[in-house]
Amino acid sequence: MTDTPPEILKKQFEIFFSKPIQERFRMQIEMMESSVRQAKSLLMKRFPSLSEKELNVEFFKFYYRDSFSNDEMEKIVAWMKS
């Protein structure tokens, strides 16, 4: 979902792609790290008693919920917990 008007989105892309590739890479890494922090913060608020390992499992399930079948997810989560 996006609520950004197309002309603003176009301008954002123009600005982004006008930067050197190293700067774009750094910006992307910062955005990814920010999204991970936000997701983990949300999970910690929802489940305050999670251990670090449990938090990582819940983050994985949250982040990749649409990327794996239930069977695949169960196998990966079991491996993560072991």
C-alpha cells in the first residue's frame, strides 16, 4: 500500500537515483536496519517476556510470514529453536 501521490514518488526516485551508488547502498542499509528495529520493538511490546532467541523466531515469523508455506515455516522455526 502506498499513500504517496505518483508525482511525489517520482521525485523521490529521481532524488534517490541522482546520488552515487555508495550513498544509495548506505541509505538502503539504514532503511533495512530501521525496519528491523521497528519490527522487533513492536514484537517486544506485544511479547515483553521473550528471550533473544524467541524474539528472533517471532521476528522471522513476522517478517517472512508470506514467504514460506506453513510446513516450511514450522521446519525453519524448529531449527531456529534448536
